[in-house]
Amino acid sequence: MNKPLIIDYYSDILCVWAWIAQRRIDEVNQKLAGQVEFCYYYVDVFGDTASKMNVQWKDKGGYKGFAKHVQTSAAAFEDAPVNARIWTEVRPASSANAHLILKAVEISYDQKKSIDIALMLRRAFFVDALDVSNLDVLSDLVAAVGLDRKAINASIRDGSAMAALMRDYQRCKQQNIKGSPSYVLDGGRQLLYGNVGYRVLHANIEELSKNPREEATWC
């Protein structure tokens, strides 16, 4: 049996386009089961949301302007509902705590469990309007699904979860990741970024599956 095609997937937990992309990833996993494997990494897009709003959205309405942008972006995607309270009333200070928890879950369990929890956290923010930058909220969420809080907290206290997160952030720099979501295929030769449609993603995966590059190409 051929090895699955590895897709390095970079996202920020607070990114609306990553929330929208979730349905496409689910469909790829369903239709190409066993042929692809997503490896999740986290990118710092909303590491400091206050500065992001003050700099990038200062002349576009700040938090309120950004909230409208998020609502408008998601409106066309029925599988990506967005609560009207996010960014207007609920304003997470940073995505870093959520990313830290996800790396801690990965260390304590495995990446599959961490991927499941990432979806849960996205849903908690975009649908339930919970502040997933708050460690108490995050702790309650992981406990509610039966995860071992002591084990997760242990990897945070000893620094291993933070080290894993920093590796993700450094990897983003090495791979020249510009934002969220980003898909890196073919050992880094191909990068898809942003609002990539399912057909585009599927076509690229199928082409690489049919014609794997086991050697460097001539130029």
C-alpha cells in the first residue's frame, strides 16, 4: 500500500478562513481516506489581537470593522456559522493560549486527539462565542470532553508544550508561511494559501498522488 500524501496544514485557531476551510478538509479526508494525511501546525496571526486591530484595522473600524469582515466572509458558507458576538463583545486577546493547549494535548495524547480538540475550540469560539484565549475557559473545555487536565497542565508547566509551539512558529518562518490557512504539499515545493476551494485542493492532491515526485525535478 502506498504511503499517504502528507499535507502540512498551518492555521490560527481564531482565523475565520481556517474555520471555513474545515468543511473542505473533512471532505478531503472522507473522499481520499487513506490517501492523505494532514499534519497540523499553528501560525501566529492573532498572537496579539489588540495590536492587530490597532494597526491593520485602525482605519477600517477596528474591532467592529473586523467583526463585520468576519461575518461577511462567512456568510456564503452555511457550514461555517459565526456568532454575531465574536469580535464585537467577545474579543480574545491572543490565539497563543489555545495553541499552547493544543500542543499540550498532542504531547499528552496524540496529534489526532489534538486535531479533534482544535475543531472543538474553533466551534467554541465561532459558534458559542467563548473566549478561547482565557486559560480557565480552555481548561473547562478540555475537561468537559474527558481529557486529563493534570497531564495537560504538566506539559505546560515543564515547558514542553511551549517548546512544541515555538517549533511550530519557527517552522512557519522556515516554510515562509504568510498566513492562515496554508497548505504545504510535495515536501515544501507547493504552497496553497488562503481561501482555497475544495476542487483546487482536491485537484492538487490527486495530481501529486498520481505523479509523486520522488526525485528533484529538472529545470
